[in-house]
Amino acid sequence: MSLGEMEDKINANPTKKFFISMLTRDIDIEPAIVELVDNSLDGAKRFRSSATNQFQVKIMFDKDQFSISDTCGGISIQEARDYCFRFGRSDGTEGEDTYKDVEGVGVFGIGMKRALFRLGKRFYIKSVTKTEHFVINVDVDEWLKDTGPDWNFKFEETQRGENNEDTECGTQIIVTNLYTSISNSFMNPYFKNNFMEYLRRRSTKLKELLTVMTVNGDNIEYIDEKIIYTNEFKPKVRNIDIDNVHIKIIAACAQMGNPKKSGWYIFCNGRMILYADQSETTGWGTDSVPTHHPSHAAFRGYVFFQSNDLEKLPWNTTKTGIDMSSKYYRAALLEMKNATKEFIEFRNGLDDIINSNEGLTIEGIFNCPEISIFDTKVVSMTEEDYLYVFPRNFPIPGKPMTTVSYKIEKQRAEKAKTYFGANNNMKMGLMTFEYFYEREIEEDE
């Protein structure tokens, strides 16, 4: 290149420090860690056809370090070299993307790197597959000092031609030199429980993949939202297919016990993006749909977006919210609004029924058997189940009852039983009460 050509060029390359700052500035600790969990679960999806053991994901943290390790199949040397550590997902022009046919969640190609850079200044990664393993050890401060165009990481160790057991196949990540804010969060006594709840809500694929996950030794329980499902009370289902994106919408009712669970739940390839949302994002308070109200506590709505083409899924880059401009989400939102309005119309009509039937309550109407939203009965529902099935006839409960018990002399009880012709004490007690009530109370009513 001639001097003149060099002088004509303007350097527009980003610096590593600026890039990392922009990459990590908008993601909190919890979603950053969940990005690493997603990598494990995506690995389990690829590995589950050959693996015979239950997958495990173990998260540990304290003020000095963070670690996550799994038995989810591992990352090959080629995947690490060509895909996993690139800042962005391959466009397919530089080789075959081994992840393109997996309904995973690693869409943007930045999740793992963003999480590592967000947590600390040094990270160690070891990954083992059936036939090989590698080790990477990165000191971020040293990496930043190299201001040249080469942004590559270097393998510390690689080994091929191995014969590893399934239980050995997985990835271990250790982050040290934690940032002060991260260390302080890990020391906060409330952080662990809050993080476990956050993780529980967003890891719905754990049960499907038979994955055991622990945080500092405590198991994460599977999320298991329940809906009413009877012959008289069934969900409304809608299936939509657009451009290789499958959308399943389920609108249902649940028992009234937990109003905070009312709302819409949005999933993208199994990752929960919104939990019990009651905002305009899911249609409440827009286009003639009323705003959410405590009287809507029984409503549950679930939307599942599934696609191998991850860039079409309607999530934001941190996978913590919805891209409202997505045509796939707009198509789903129209159906969601219709389903919400149908439920509200049914719910509003119950007030007159309750007012005209003494003893009937809202809680009683929705006190019906429930099943998991992931039950095969629900998952297998088709377009034939397009409409809600709402109950039209309600069993009117009888008058409230109570129990009365008292002790009397046995001889007097026997005389009373003989007088009333009662063959046991309970019948005698009831007859004496009725005798008294008819003569002393009903006459005054």
C-alpha cells in the first residue's frame, strides 16, 4: 500500500475497552449469568441424543470468584475456535454454523463473552467432549493492552483423540478478579435467593432436559405453572406459523390464590422472557382491552415462540424483554388481545350470577382441578381447541354448616334417645337441637 493510499484511509476500528464497555453496560448480573446457563442448556439439547445420564449445571460464587460447570456435552475445539468466542454470530459465509439447526437461545453470538466481561477481569474455561478437550485462560487487562487489530484469544491447551465418558463431557468456567460491584452483590445475603427465583422463572427447559441445577449447593426447582383443565373449563389455543417461526398461544384460567401470577408469560425457544406481565407490552390497557385489575386474577396467558432461525425470535439483545417491532410478536399480540377480551367478558358476566345465587363465590367458581402448563394434554392441544370452554352452569353450594358437640350424663342421654326413637347419640343430638329450634327460634323468625 502506497503512502498516498494510507493517508486516504480513516481508522474507524473500535478499541477493545470501548467495545467491552458498550457490550456490558446494559446487562445486569442476573441475566448475564443466565446467558452462561443458556449455553449449558443449548449444549444439552445437542448432546441429549447420545447421552444416557442426567445433565447437571452447578453455579458457585463468593466474594472472590464465580464459577459454572456442567455435564452438557462440552464444546469442540473447532466450535471454540470458529464460533463460540467470536463477537457476533457467523453469517454463514465463513463455514458451517453448527448451531443453526438447534432451537437454542444463543442468537447474537455475544452472550457468553458479555457475561464473562461483565463479571470480572480474568476467566478460565475448560471444555471436554467425547473425543477432545481444550483450555483457555484469559487475563482481560493483558488482552486490552494489545491495541492491534488481532482480537483473538489463545488456547492454553488442546488435546484430541480422547475417549471420554459422558459424565466427563461438559464445560467449566471460572471468573476471578471480580469487579467490586459484582463481589459486593455476591456478598449480599439476599442476592442468592433473589437470583435463584430469577433463574427458576427463566429455566423452563430444565425439566424437559432432565437437568439438575444448583446454586451454591441448593437445587433450583422447576417452574410448574398450572391452569384449570376440565371438561367444562378448558383453555383457548391458537397456533400460528410465519416464516419458519411457530407461535403457540394458550389463554386459560387458574385458581384465585395468587393474583401476582395473573398475566401473560412469553417464551422464546423455552427461555421465559416475560413473567405474569400485566402491562401494555402484552396488550393490557390498549385497543379496547381494559387495564389489568385484581378481578382478573384468574387469567393466565402463555405464548411460545419456537424457531431454528434465532434472529426471528422477538426478544431484545439481553433476552430480558420483547422487541415490540417484531412482526412475529405483532401477529401474536393481536390474538393475545382477543383472548384477554374474551376472558374479561366471561369474568364480568359472573358478577350477576353470583349476586343472584346465595353462597356462590368467585373463588368457588375457579376452584377447579389444575394441571401443569407443560402437561401433554395442554401441549398437544390443536386448532380444534381454538375457543375457550367456559362453564355455563355452576353448582350452587349449600348453606354453611358447623359441628356442635357437648357432654351429658349417659343415663340422661339414654332416656333422650328412647324419647326420640334415636338409635345413636349423633341422631339424638340433632333431633334435640331441631326440637329446641322449632319451638324457641323459628316462631320468632
